Amino acid sequence: MPSSGPAKYRQIGQDLAARIARGEFKPGQPLPSQALLSKEYGVTLMTFRQALSLLEGDGLIAQLPGRGTFVTPVPTLDLRSLNSLAEDLLTQGVELVTVVLSSRQRPLPAGVAGALDRTRGEPALRLERLRRIGRRPAVHQVSWVPRPWSEQLLDVDFEVASLYRSLEQRCQLAIVRATESLRAKALPAAIATAVNKPAGRPVLVAERITYDAQNLPVVHDLATIVDDTIGVLARRAQRGAELSWAAEFRAG
């Protein structure tokens, strides 16, 4: 590989991403030292670190001070868990970046009102978030929380706070169960704009209704999976089954 050119670090980043995708560098394992890899690619440490910054921005690696550079573990979300998406990933060493697109009181639309056993047009908190792995859009999420709990959540910073934990701590709710359905759909134009993806492409949509200890529906959540490396993994045995979200690494 030539050692000059303004896009050299991009070439190195693409090559490293391909090596990760092939399994040469395994999820959760450290990369060889920067000195060794920069020598292998015939570039300075500064150029090589620019390539690493690209991979870190795409969520493929994590640079840990004093420990080295590690391939990001494969994200797996247990569908049986009542943890938030961000909490599930964080336990695996994957930091999910949350961007709040909107958080305000809005009238409940008909379908959501029916799912929450409420009246259409009743005010509720509409929380719209974009979840990213690095710079890569992964999930577009719209959550509805009805009154009286919605009014206690209006000042919460959901870029750092979990919706479930906020319901438990602020509203004194015990989250005990949820129902969830998965469907393949075409990406709506409004969401396509938010995630910078072409409208109409197939996506996986998860609709979840969460209940408290009194069996009251407290959250309606619609998560649109826009990262096509994410799918559903099923493990079946004679005595039961496990379902989880799983993401594979692919070269960009």
C-alpha cells in the first residue's frame, strides 16, 4: 500500500474495517500496538491515529487510555430483558450515543392511544431519539408516556438518562413486563431524513408496550432498526428459547 496521499488514513481505516469484518481481529480483543500497525502500513503514528479515529467514530473500536485499542464487542440485546437498549449495550462494552430529536407533550395518535388504553388526543410525552453506534445511525426510537407520569419527565435530559430508570425513580413505577412484536416494513420518509437513509428501504420495526406492577401500560415504544448489520438471533433448546438482537461487523 503506498505511503503517501491525502486519503491515506482513510485507506488504512477501510482496510482495518475489512480485517475486523473478516474476523482477523475479534470483537472484544485488543488490536496490535499502534507502533506495530503503523510500521505495517508504512505510515507515521499521526497518520495511523487518524485512521483509528475514523474506526472509533464508526463504533468499530474503542481506545482505552492505558490499556490499548480494542475491537468493539458485538452488540447483543436480550429481548427478554426489561433493561433499556443503552443499558444492554453498555454491559457489553458498547457505548450507544443518544441524540434527542424531540421531547414534548403531544396529543396521543389513535393507534398509540389504543395500545395505552387511553383516549385519542389526550396529552402525553412524545420522546423521539436517534441511537448511534459511533457516528453510525442504528435505531430511531419514538416513545410515548401518558399522564400522570409524563408531566414528571418533561425536564429529564434523555441524552444521558434512561427512560425506564426515570420512570422508576421519578414516578415510583415498578416496570414488570412488556410485550413486543417485530415486523419488516419500508422506511418512512420522515425517519429516512432523520437517519440519512433512503426512504422505502426495508427495515425491522419493533413495537413494545411496557406495563407496571398494576398491569397498566405505561410506555408505547416504536424502534426502527436502520442499521442493516443488526438482526434477531434465536437460540432454541428443548427446555426453552432465547431471543436477542445481534449486530455483525462489516467493512464500510
